[in-house]
Amino acid sequence: MPIVIMAALWFENLFTQRMGHLPGIDYENLFASIPTIIGAILTKSLLAIVIIGIVSLAVIRMIM
């Protein structure tokens, strides 16, 4: 999958839109992105990246 498509999907979910305001940051997705990016650098496997991202977001949602 091209990196541009992945980056566009990532940025779309990282920021929240409100009319008349600057974009806000979705902190759940931001915190879940950190282990996902580290996993992407280490493994370079799309399956591992998706699993790490889903698990990290689930853990963050359980904590928050």
C-alpha cells in the first residue's frame, strides 16, 4: 500500500474538525500511533502494524 495513502488515513484520524476552530488533536489516536510507528519501523510487516495499532488503541480506550 503506498505510503501516501497510509499517511492520509493517519492524518485524517489524528485531527478532529470543528467549524470556526483550528483542528484539534485526537489524543487516543496520537498515543496509539506511537507504538504502531515503532512497530512499523521494527517489523515492516503490514499485518504486525495493524495488530499493534488495534491492540494499542484498545488498551488506551480501556485506560481512558
